[in-house]
Amino acid sequence: QVQLVESGGGLVQPGESLGLSCVATTTIFGIYTMAWYRQAPGKQRELVARFSTTGDTIYADSVKGRVTMSRDNAGSTVYLQLNSLRPDDTAVYYCNAWHIQNHYNVWGQGTQVIVSS
């Protein structure tokens, strides 16, 4: 089973940018569909962005236009570029892999993003 390791979180001021990375221990593309989720204190985990099976990238309305999800050509890393950050973007951000054939989820340990002045 693949393991996911996120990095890149930190403390930033409103309006600043941050880039998150998720490195998988094996090749993931074509086997898993990838997504980023976040969980703010006291709230449920919510989808931020995901790759669809048709090749599109789907974004939550709350981040649309400010966030870009991408991947590397080697097939083992996904990225989440967060721009124009706001205090309500403060959350733990999780990388997620959904096994296409066997239908199970794999989660990373999460990386904390704090947006505060």
C-alpha cells in the first residue's frame, strides 16, 4: 500500500502564498486518483481539490481561483499551490489517494497551514 508524506505547511500572513507537496512511496498515477483535503479546527474534513478520472482538476468553490493542484511527470508527487491566503484557509491539509480498482483510501499525516497576521 502506498504511503503519502506531505510537506510545505507553515505560518503565513493573509495574502501570502504557500506550496504544499505530497510525495508517494510508489507510482500513483493510473492506480490512484489524488486529492487534497483540509480540516479546520472544530470542522469536518473537506475537499480542496482533486484530479478527476477524466483528467480535469476539480476545486472547491472556497478556493477556486486561488489554488492550483498539479503533479510531477515522474508520477509520484502532487502539489497544491495556495495563493492569496486568508485566515479561513487555516487548517491541516491532507493528501489523499483513492485506489481506483480496489476502492480504498490512503491518507497522509497532514501538514499544518496557519494564516494569521
